[in-house]
Amino acid sequence: MDVISVGIIGFGTVGTGTARILTERRRELESRLGFSVALKNIADLDTKRDRGVKLGRGVLIRDADVILDDPEIDIVVELIGGIHPAKEIILKAVKNGKHVVTANKALLAEKGREIFRAAAKHRVDIGFEAAVAGSIPIIKVVRESLAGNRIRNIYGIINGTANYILTKMTEEGVDFDAALREAQELGYAEADPTFDIEGIDSAHKLAILASLSFGIPFSFRKIYTEGITAITPLDIRFASEFGYKIKLVAIAKQADGELELRVHPTMIPANELISGVSGVFNAVYIEGDATGPALYYGKGAGEMPTGSAIVSDIIDIARNIRTGAVERFRRAGIPENPGIRIRKMQDIRTGYYLRFSAIDKPGVLSRISGILGSYNISIKSMIQKGRKREKAVPVVMMTHEAREKDMMQALRKIDRLAVVSGKTMYLRVEGGEE
């Protein structure tokens, strides 16, 4: 076989980057591979808009079925996103004996088990490097480079939109709404940014990483997910005074034979490398039993970074086809360790940042600390800003590690106190514990 033929379904931002690399660097890729990878067709409903990529006559078409039914096309690249009809497109491609490359993290996180079982049945490969962390080859790292490790922990900043917003709030002191508007104006956030700012996108990606790393089924529905909409510049300033930064972090963490899966705003010590990840960049920290800790860093989205990840999968699969080595890797989402228990959020233990709006009068702090103590929560440090007799002032505490259930019960009791105004703001803390 002298040519491996590729068909792309979806000609948006990522499809454009993928097509640009395949067409503009075709000779370079051929010289590296020793054979040709040719873009035969791109299917998209919009065949008129100029994407700035030179395509041959008849390459851009409207009907995706032309690609799915073409016996000459070896690899189908699905880039339309969403669950439907993306799932049906991939399953048809697989049934027709075509290998698939996708960047669709939502589809894999929610329907991946069905897709990978179909791929196993029809003996084809599914490439999904671009589904997590854009240009960072984290899927390849987990499946290949760290194959000799038992992975202990994963901490990831894997949503560029949320990270950009928190960076703007940290560096410029703007509020959440202003930072979000700027992210939208620059094209970093969608008109409906819900998946990004509510942590859903990060949870989709974490489900994929956890399946690969720990041999569990895709567990998106079991991931505790919390977004960044409640973060204020005040909390960012207090975090800085304590020596921390606030990041939206995806966490897969082994603890006492159980696995924690959670996405939420997290305070990280400012001297840790991952806390310095700013703007739209992503980073994934992985700790293996053999390698120890390692940090992987790069652009998490965009036309060319994500297109590069797509092309890397195309090249890997093309090599597999040429050598007859399809299904080289264990199949994601099909559990090897189905007995691993996902720890309930109420049972996790972590440090906490607490901000109360408390009436400035004698005895208030002792009442708050007394309630915390009654739930086995000890205070690590505290800041009180300003004095306003008989008026509410911010009181901020950092605690030692405590159980989530105990903390939530304590906060419900504290929030009912007449001397506390409004609901307590809390953030979980990772690192820095003595």
C-alpha cells in the first residue's frame, strides 16, 4: 500500500488546522514515513467559506456518507463535536472497517465504552490524542512512556478558558464577568461557556485520563465537578497572602486503595510549578511509582496545536496499517481493574480555605472555631482585615486536612449563626500541608 487515505468530517477550527498540516506538509510527512498520507475528502455543510487552505477540486464535499462508504479511505477523522450525530458517524466508520481519529472528549467520556467495544469487534484503532490537553501528547505519555509505571496521582489544568479567566483575575484584579467577556472577545470562550467555566470540559478529559491511567471504565458521571463562577478577586488576594494561587484543577488521586476523581477550583502553593501555568496553557502533573513526579506543559487548544495532535494520531495509525500492527494498545474504557472503588466526595480529605463574613464583636471567632473543632477541623492560619465594630468583616482561615463531610456539616452550622452574614466561601487546598 503506497498511500494511506484520510477523510475528515468537520471543517471548523481543528479541521482547518488538520487539513493545513496534511496538505502543506505532505512531502515532509512522506519523507519521514516512507509512504504517503493523502487527504482525499473533507465533509462539511459549509462548502463556500474560505478557510485559507488550498484544496484540490472535489476534495470539499457536503455528504459525510461519501467518506464513510468510500473503500479507499482508511482513516476517518471526526471533528464535528458533541454526542450526536458524532457517535453514529464513528460507529458507522468502525463498522465499515475504518480507523478513527477524534478530538471529541465529551463523546468518549460519556459513550466511549460503546465505541471502544465496537472498535475491538471490528479490529480497528481509535486515536484520541487531541481529546485531552491539545498539543500536549499526554495520551501517548500515559499509554507508552509510562506503561511501566503504576500511576499514583494526576493533577491537571486542562481547560484553557477557565485558566485564562483565573489568570486575568489574578494578574489584573478584574472580576469574573469582566474576565469572561474578554475571553469571549478573544475567541478563547464560546458564546455559551458553560462547559468550560462549570468544569464539565475538564471532567470529560479527566474521565479519559483516569480510564487510561487506572484501568477503570469511563467514569464521567462519578466525577465531582464544580466550576469557577463563585471565585472573586477578594479570594484571589487572600490566597496570595497565604502563598497560594487558585486554579481549576482536575484530580485523579489514589488514597487508601480508592480513587478520587474530582474537578474544582483549588488553591495550590505558589511555589509549585503547576501554579505558574497561565493564560490558555494547559499542564498535567503525573506521579508514577517508577518515574516519580513529572509535569507536561503546552497549548491546550487552537487550530494548529490541536491539528498537530490529530495528525500525530493519523501518522501512528498509518504506521500501524503499514506494519499490520493495529490494536497495539489496550483499549481505553474497557476495564482492566473494574474493582477499583471511586471514593465518594464526602469521604475525601483535604485542606480548606474558608472566608466568613462575620460581625466584628467579642466571642465571634471563638464560636466559629469551636464549631470547627467539634467536627475535628483544626485551624492552620487566619487573617482578619480591618475593624468595623458591630458590622460584618471578612475573616479568612486555612485549615489542616479535614474530611469533606465534616467540613460541610460544620459550615452549615456556622452559616446559621446570627453573627455570620451570608454563606461561607470555601476552597479546597492541595499541597503545602505540613
